Amino acid sequence: MGTDMRVLRRDEWDEWYDSLIRAFGGVPEPEEERAAFRGLTQFDRSLGVWDGDACVGTAGAFRFRLTVPGGAPVSAAGVTMVSVAATHRRRGVLRSLMRRQLDDVRSWGEPLAVLTASEPAIYGRFGYGAATHHVNARIDTDRVRLTVPAGTDDVRLRYAAPVDALDACEAVYARLVSRRPGMVARNPGWERLWVLDPESGRDGASPLQCVVAERDGEVVGYARFRVKADWEPAGPKGTVVAQDVDALDPAAHAALWRFLFDVDLTSAIDIRRRPVDEPWQYLVSDIRRCSLLVRDSLHVRLVDVGAALQARTYQAPVDVVFEVEDAFCPWNAGRWRLTGDAKGASCERTEDAADLALSVRELGAAYLGGVSLAALGAAGLVRELRHGALAEAAVGFGSTVAPWLPHGF
């Protein structure tokens, strides 16, 4: 029997979502989280594969605005909720979902598709490259000290109920979005996800807490966290489990981190998904006792090479012809001349001789400025056809701040 792929209908959502949950282990989500994702689902951008009455494949694509180098927001399809039932592996279901989805993204006029991968090995064959990374850390606050910059003492901190402070916190986040490539502007409704606080999601820690940073009556930062209590014969050894720490300036950033370091009855901070260049790393007395772990985060796929490359700016002048390989989206294959600088760029088809040859996967990895084209060249993934072209392009593609995706989707 064959399968049927179709756009998701509202009356099919429960079975579609149950199929997704089963593919990711089958542990039910708290009802409030399930309800939140039902409300966020964009049905006209979601696909289901059906074998008779059974849903055996799922995929969605949120409509996002992604910050690129230069600060511009670019339309991007946030690929999400991708699954294939274990009963239907190795039948081409995933490939057919990716084929239909990228065709749809192109028809919507969105030059980028982005995702976070449960298994990074899956998506490279569809042209996605790992473009951002994040840091997880466990900081030993018994042994690590924090040095703070001038002005930190001018920042006032106060506790606030997470829901009550949500609008102020989101206003801070919105001001940060254009400052760092990889960040996404949150669509209405997304802000509620960060204050959902089911007991099943606390892993034995406290309910979610929030501290707001203020200067002259203006909110300039916030931290959302839990405290996981623990004791040993010598005394308390609790852990601060930090969920979000965002601030508009160095003093506010330092004030929030100093607070987290000093929470009573704790001796460690656990934090996940932080920028690889986050400033606290340069304020600590002993980085080795912070147990840093770097992981891939946002994977980027250029759906329209020309539109994507001219949507961002370049920190140094570039004039380079790429020979692009893209077997999965052949409309991208061929030669493209990119010219650009810090003010803008153009990218057009050309018959000129190529300077660099690479696949669309490498272009996606380098697109946000966090992965160096030169490093990809050293790995043999970018071929230099004109001497000096690789160094020129690598400098131009770089970013003064590391790209960062603050949260999954």
C-alpha cells in the first residue's frame, strides 16, 4: 500500500502530534505545553504522511524573521516537528517530506530554511549546514569568582513573578534580536513558552523564578532560573539552573550573573544554550572550573542562494564567484558572483570563471559568520580556484559577534 502526503488539517492535529511524540520516545508532554504548540502550529505550512488512517510522517515550518550579519531580519522557514514512524523507515518518507517542504519554502519566497537537529547527521544530505553553536556550562561557584565592570552597582535587581514580568522581559529580548545573527524575532504567542512551568519539567528543582535588572526605572535585563536543593554532610550544595539571562549592556549582564553566583545554599550554576562568546566567560577567575561543552545549534539551508547572500552584509569587501553544488535544489547550482561590503551586497548568476567551489551545505554553515570558510577550506570542503579568494571571502563572511540561536522551536 502507498502513502499519502498532504497539508495538515485541524481535525488531524492530535493524531499527527501523537505520531511526532511517539517518534521522540513516546513520553507525553504536559497538557499546557501540548496546548501551546497546538496554538503555534501553522497548519498551512505543516505536512503529514498517512498510511491509511495512520500518520507515519510529520513536518512543519514556522514563519520566522532571522537576524543575519548586518542586523537585517530575513524571512526564514523554521523547520520543525519532523518525524518518521519506526514502522516506515527506509521507504523515502523523510526524503519526500524534505523535497515537498523545500519546494514549498521556495514558492513562499523565503530564501532560508533553518532547523535544530535531534541527530545532526540526518540533514546534511538535504543541504543544511551547522551554522551556529552554543555553550553549556556547569560553573563551580565555590571556587570560581566573578569580576564585574564599573557601573554594576548602579543596577537594581528585584524579584518578579515570571508571568508578571513577561512583557518587560520580552521588550529586552526584542531589543537584542538585531544585535546578533541567528536570533529570531518571536511571533505572538511564543513568549508564553518560556514561562510554562509544569512540575514534570522541573527535574526536582523549584518553580521558575525571575529577577529583573533595572536602571533609572527602566528594565535592562532579566534572569529566569530554578534552584535545585541538595545537601551533603558538610552543608548545602544546591544548583542554580539558569534558563534565560539577557541584558542590554555589560553592567546589567554582570549584575545578573553576580546574583546567580551568590544565590544562597548553592555551589554551582547549570546553564544551557548560551552564546560561545558570552561575556561572563571573560569575567570568571577560572574558566576550567566552568566545564564548558560546545554543541551545534542552528542548521541553515540556503533555499535561494542569490537572495540569501545579498540579504546580509559583509564585514570586509568581497568580490567572488562561487561554483555551487546543490543536487537536492538544482535551481541553486552553478556560478554566482557575490559583491558586497558593510553597506550591502548583490549576488547574481554569472558565466565568469569560479574563484571558489563548494556545496550549498558549506554556504549554509558559513552564512551567519560563525563558521569560517577558511576552516572549511582547510577541511577540504571548499576548493580555492583563484589564489587569495578563500582568505578574502572568509574575512568578509565573518561576524564581529558569534551567531546564536537562543532557543529551539
